[in-house]
Amino acid sequence: MKITLSIIFVKYSINLYNLSMKLNAHELVKLLLSKKGLKQKELAQMLSQKLDKPYSIGSLSQKLCRGTISYNEVALIADLLGFDIEFVDRKQGVD
């Protein structure tokens, strides 16, 4: 079964499957930060506070650029920024 990953928030819905270009984790996090008017440095500080351990902008940037960021980290970032991750079956409602 294939699924569509959507990030949903108050007034916007971003359907990642239907975007004309494929977003990687780096582009996705940059898009979410842009929507919130934040910088990667601020996100790294938020992660440090939430995880109660140092989380540098360098390590965050490297994980994003290399594509080695875990789903759990992406889910935490989405939560910190006030986003929900929702998996939607594209074939839902189709007989």
C-alpha cells in the first residue's frame, strides 16, 4: 500500500505527494521553518531544550543535508513547530 504524507496546520495543507518537485527532509524543514518565520539556529535551540541535550545547528544541518535525519526527529520538529504529520491513503474513497 502506498501512502501520501501530508503536513497539516491551521490554514494550510501541504500535500507532499502532489508537489511538482520532490522534497527531501532538508527542503521540507526549510519550508516549515519559513512558514513559522524561524531559522535553523532557533530550531536547534528548541530541539536542545526539548531533548535536554546539546543540538547544534551544524549537526542539524548535516543530518538534513545528508538525509540521515530520523523519522522521530522529523516528527519532533513538526511537533515543535506546531504541525501534525498525517498519512492519507490516496485510494481512499475509490472503488
